[in-house]
Amino acid sequence: MTTKQLSQNDKLSVKSFLYNNVLSRIMVLTFLVKTPSYRAKKLVCFSRDEMYNIVSDVQNYESFLPFCTRSTITESTFDDGVSKQWSATLEIGFPPITENFTSTVVANRPHSVQAFCTDGKLFEYLETTWIFDKAPSGDAQTCVIDFSVRFKFRSVFYAHLASIFFNKLVQNMEKSFIEEARRRYGREAAPVFEMETHNDEDFKT
């Protein structure tokens, strides 16, 4: 029997089956793909101020951060010379996908830089935190970077992609900041020492 020979009831049954099948797949993905998070501590041969300068240099992210195709400071809301707060829009590209989002960035020299997604279009939430601690040795030319990120995409499709590539993406991003510090401060061979890593992957692939 061809499609043309199907009765109206048969056609409705086929449409209902296809709809329910797609819906069930989406529900399964929504259940399996949850919130990835990552946290790592590393001892680096750069001062707290030097690492702070790299991480807080949001307007230049496009020049060294993987997948960041554009970075723009849109508004500065506070700056007293030590602490500052501003809004920034980043465009990220994972060909053929290109999206942008806006974050509020709060920085406190030389202690920390935090970013929170505020537009809610691409992410349900996105929280990135960098903390720069003194090195255990007390050497002012080294520091401990405590980097953490957690996020959840609004799109189930994007969330599923993120669940597959999350580890590599976040580790490459963290590495890019250190590589930029090496390049900017002329210490290409500066070593990095792993201290601890927590990868709370609440998803399955």
C-alpha cells in the first residue's frame, strides 16, 4: 500500500508515531545530558598579577582563546583601580555553529576574576571562576590558579554536543590562558604543575 492509499486515520497514526518517537528521543537526551562542571588547581610560574592580567583581558580573548571569534566590552559599571565590573559580549564559533552571549565580569586584583552569563539566550547559566592564590613556597613570581566552570545550554542539541566535547574544550581553554601568559611575558618554557582536578560530569554520552 502506498502513502496515497493510506486512509486519513492511518496518516494520523503515522504522524502520531513519528511525533511521539521524536519527542521520546528529546526527553531521553534531556534526562541524560545534565550539567557538566570542571575544577582544577595548577601551580604556574607566573605571579598573581600576571595571571590576573591575562584572564581579565576579556577584550583580547578573540586573539588567543579557542573558538572565541569576537570579544567586546559593552559597558563598564564599576572601577576603583582594584575591583571592577563590566559587561562583555563573546561570539563563539564551532563551525557551522556561531552564537554570542553576554556576561557580567567581576574582577578583584590580583585575587579573582568571575564571569556570569546574563542574557539567558544561549545558556540557562554559565559560571566561570578564576582564583589566584599565593604559592605554597611563598615565591611571589609563582601562584596557584584555581579554575572552575559550570554551565548548562538551553538547547538540548547543544547540551548533547557539549557533553561529548566538554573535557577537551575546557582543558584547551585553560591551557590557552597559560600559553598566552608564556607568550606575553616571554617565558615559553615556564613549567606548569598539576595539583588537583575535579571533573564532575553529570552526563552520559
